Amino acid sequence: MPEISRFYGIVIRMYWADHSPPHFHAQYGSDQAQIRIDPVGVLAGHLPPRILAMVVEWAAIHRAELLADWELALSRRELSSIEGLP
């Protein structure tokens, strides 16, 4: 599963040819969640509240890039890296 971003100990990944709706996987330590891209929200899993807030903020900022990576992932093409939060 390609890693597309990493910030503040949070790792963001996307699976190739994953199921709908468009989403990504966020991991922080032993906590993991699947995050829908549009509208941003938790599909499954759990992240600590402060971490989830950062992931949601990041996803809102990078929605277009995430959707572009989703399309690349569906066709099993190389995904683009996305800048983390400053």
C-alpha cells in the first residue's frame, strides 16, 4: 500500500484498486482509520480526537490531490506524494 504522506507521526496510505467510496487510510501508532475523501469523514476505525482533527484538516486542504491519487490507484498507477501539515 503506497504511502502518500507523513506528518506528526501520522502515516497516510492508499491501496491500489480499493473499494468505493474514495478514501485513504490513516495510521497513528497502533490506531488506524479509513477516511472518506468527499465529504471528509471516518468510514471505519479510530484515531485519537486530536489526530483525527489534523487528518480531517489535512484532507480538506488536499481534497483535489487525494481524489487525483484515488483515480491513479484505481488504475494501479504510481501515486503522487502529498505535502503534510506544516
